[in-house]
Amino acid sequence: MRNLTSFIDRPQYSQHFSSAQPFYDSPAPEYSFIGNALVSLAPLSRRLSSTSTVPIFCRYTAEAIGSCRVDIKIASVTPPPKSRNGSNVSTRASSPIGTNIQPGSKVNFFLSVDQVKGLGSNDFSSIHLQIRLASITGPSTKSQDVYPSPTVDLTSAGSSELKFKRTFQLIATPKILAYLREGYAPIEFFASLQATYLERMERWDEMREQRNILPKLNGSAPTNSNPNLPAMRRSENDFVVEQVHDVVSWLTICELGSDGKYNPVPVLSQSPLDPGSFSLRQGLQRRLRLTLSSNSGKQLPWVAVTKIRIGNIRLLDGKGRAHESESKELVEIKLEKQQNVEFKPDGSGTLSIDTPWDSSMHDSSLLNRVTASGQRILLQISWSVDIDTCLDPVVFSMDMALTPPLTRSAKDLWRLDTSEKYVRGEEALGPWRPRGISVVEDYERLVATEKRSADVQAIKVILASSPPQPYSGGRPQEDILRDTLALWQKKFGHRGQIVLSQEPDEEDAIPAPALEPPVPLKLVAQTKLVPRSDMSTKAGYLLLLTDAGENTWQKLWFVLRRPHLYIYSQSNELEEVGVISLTGVKVETSVDMVALLGKPHLFTLFTSSNSHVFSAPNEKELHAWISKLDPTRIPNP
């Protein structure tokens, strides 16, 4: 959806996106996946037929909601031709428990599922099951064949009428045999859900989330009264969260005038997409004025510009070809201490600095001569900004003649929290909220329980095929029993465990040296130069609320060039005063807002980092701006 809103005004791109809203007009499927009955394939790899009663585990509550009987009977196993001719005889001792299938053998077996219990008409109106071929042969099989059972109407028949019978034939390749020895085949159950079942699942989500919170609220609130106790686990929200901020940079070159003041030099531009070039005069003292602006305000807490470097001088001829020069080194400019940092009431922030610049330090002949008509001199300018939330200063870089917005983003992060990101249409979900970290705990418990149950059934089949033999060894049976028990109790693999709970373990609450408070995490910044769009879809004057406390409005010229909304002081579009990113944009209108602010034709633009209130000149312009800013918006009733 974010891509759709960025390219909706360009048919050559928008044709590849779907305009369907993610939370609208998406009816539920007739049948929903309700659970698995997991069967171990280990007996099949040993040529053993098996009959077992398997629980059906709900995928939402991780609890058993029913059971079924699964019968696997081997019809025939045809060995490969080499084995039948005796040319490939194994010298290894055969396994005492079953006989393994040889690679290349043709296996025919019969699989049936019946005696389904626990699935009633109170929760489901009709049910059926299905088995995927890839569930038996493993990921080495590219086939997506699915074998469903007939549907059973629970309003007129019981779940025991649900039956599945099918004969399978496969060639046992080495990859398939490896999967049969250690893999599991899920039998998938689907049902047409009743309203009572959906309501119970919704209540389960709420109760499951409260289960992690309410026990801690009994009695007094837990406090860390002992200063020697270890620090609490860091909150999930304190971990890495991707942030994207739009930063607009303006670069001005000032020359010393006859009045003794530094005045901005004119900028010559040949087209709307041409950022222009500074028209300099020779032999004059110059100053650079760098101004940064962001709609993120204090969410992007910049402190100061720490470094400015200029270099990489090139000649751009009339045909657009760049010619390199010998002066490629970026020379650092001495900065002045005076810098202006301001966070405005409208939620924006600015950072500006003035610093002297002597072009003779670059030792380039291109800067010491008159530039021919149709040619330009390009210089690369790079500056670093110290930001409180970033580990290192953020480095911006561009050619001196360019002034488009810059985008910084925090990446290379090992975990991402997207819980606060707005998804278009989520307001239609009402008070419902998705599950938290407990859904990971439930899934881990479900997978472990399913596999443990399947392994128990498989071990029963394998042990039943090989009756116990009298012991005839020389060691005492007590020693063998003791060694066997020690082997059962031995733990293999890594002993650590990933703890998903945010509460400290009781066994960890032991006296320990006092720990320092956790240091706030710092982000790693990256910058990206965003070119100006060449397509304007809407332009006009609007009133912008710049100070809600004083009810101050400013008349500005706005131009919509996706994915940004450009702000100019006048309609000639010469002086750009701001840029608003339309990523994740949401537009709203409210009668209460009109009554509160006393301005007609109001609409509010919500972005990922700020909100902006506009007043259109009339009702027609109001609807025109809303439809252009948010074309997929559903009008308020």
C-alpha cells in the first residue's frame, strides 16, 4: 500500500499495484485452517506399518481440540535393480529394529485417517482434511499436489464421518529417505467457522496477553528494593526501532558587498528540475550558510554541525559531461562556534551555521579563472551532524549546486519494532490489537508438544516391532540400567535458553554487585540523496497552521510531487521553505476541528513523523487536495 500511494499518479507504475485496501472488502475464506495432526515418518523409513491416535492441536491456542486415528500400511517395497541383481550388497550389519529402505527403492503404502473426535457443530459447521505430497517427501519435492478429503456437514453428521483413504507411491531418493527418518507429516484440518468460535478466539487473545501482566499486579507493584539485584531486562521498545527522517538542506553562498555585509549570490537555473548554479565573482571573500530543516522536530535531536568538507572539483561542459580535475581532496573548513538550533511549535526543527570559505585553499585552476558560457564548476560538499540518538555523527554529502531533500534511516539493526507503524485502514479494526510476544511463546510450545506427541507414537511402533530379548552380556544389569538412566538424563546441545519474558527469573534474583543503569542504545545512521520528481499533480495556495498555541497561520504555495509535498513562499517556486514526506500519509477532516480553530475547509495531514493542519480556500479545493494527497482514502460517512 505504501508503494501504491507513492506511484498512484504514474500509470506506468501504478498498473502493477492492487488498489484493494488491506482491511476492506476482504471476506474471510469459506474454510479456515484450524489445526494439525502431526505424524512421525520414522516407522515408514524402517518398513514398519503403524496405527496411532494423534491429537489435533489448535494453531491459535496451542491446545488439543480433538484427535484422529492415522493408519499407515506398507503395501510393497521394490528394491532398486542393482540390489536385486546382487551387485550392490551392503556389508553393514542390519538394524535390529526394522529394515531401512534402500535408496532408489519404490515404496507403495496406504494411508488412512478416520475416527475423528472432538470437532463439534458448536464451533464448526463443516470440516475436511487434506495432506500435501511435500509433507511426506520433504522439501526436495517441488510438486505442490494436495489431496483433500470429502467435506462433512457437522449439522447433519458427526465428525467421525470424516475419513480419508489414499495409496501413495514414491521413489525413495537419498533426500526423501533422510526426511522420512527425521521428518513429520502434518495432516491439516479445515473448517467453516461458527461465530461462537471466532468470539472465543478473540477472547483468548485478550486473556493470553493479560496473563503475562495481571499476576504481577496482585498486591503491591514489584519494585527493585534491593540495589544489589541485577537490573531488569530492557524493555522491547528500548531495542532498535527503524527511524526514517526527511532532512531538507539549503546551501547559500554569500559574498562581501560594497556595504560591508555578506549578501547571497544569485542562482541561475535553466529548468524546473535544474537546481541551478551559483553565480560568483572573483577575488571576493565568501561565506557558506548551511541550513537544515526537518519535520521530525525533537524526534531528530540534532545538536550541531561538527565538520564541513569541500572538494572533488569537476568541470561540467555544455553537453553534460563531467571532467575531473587534480583537486579531488575534500578540504575541511574551519567552523565557527555560533550555530543556531531551533525546535518550532509546529513540530519542525532547524539547524543553521555560517562559516567562511576561501576557494584558494583547493589549489584548482577551475576556481581561479572565468568559466565559459554553458559550463559549470561542480564541488562536492560533505558535512557531519551530531545527533543525540546516533552512535556517530550523520554524514551528508551532495554537489554544491543541488538542494533536494535527504533521507536518513537507521539500518543494520538486529531487531525491528514495527508495532507503532501506521498501516492504512487499521482504524477499521476498532479496539482489536494483534498479539504481543506471547504468540511466539505459544508457537514454540505448540511445535515442541506436537513433535513430542508424534515421537512417542513412533517409538511405540518401533519398539513393538522388536520384542525384548533376554540379556546375555557380561555386565551386571544394574550397571547397564544406571548407565541408561544417566544417558536419558544427559542434556545435549547448547544449554542456554532464549528467554522471551520481560520479567526477571526468580533464580536470578540473588545478591550481586550493583550494576550501572543501561546505557541508551545509539542508532547507526545512513543518508540517501532523493532526487526531485519531475511530475506535479497538484499545486495551489493553502493556509498552514504554524503555531497552534497562538493560532498562527501562514499562506504558502504547495506543490505535490510524489512522494513529497513541496512548500514555497510564492507561486513562482523560487524560494523553497520546506518539504513534507508522504510516506504512510493519512488525511482526515473534522467538524470539531473547524469549530475549534475557527477556520473553514480544514483538513489534517498525518505523516510518520508529524501532523500538519491546512485550510483550503474553498470546498472544491478542499476535496481536490484530499483526493490527491490520499487517493485511496474512504470518505467519512
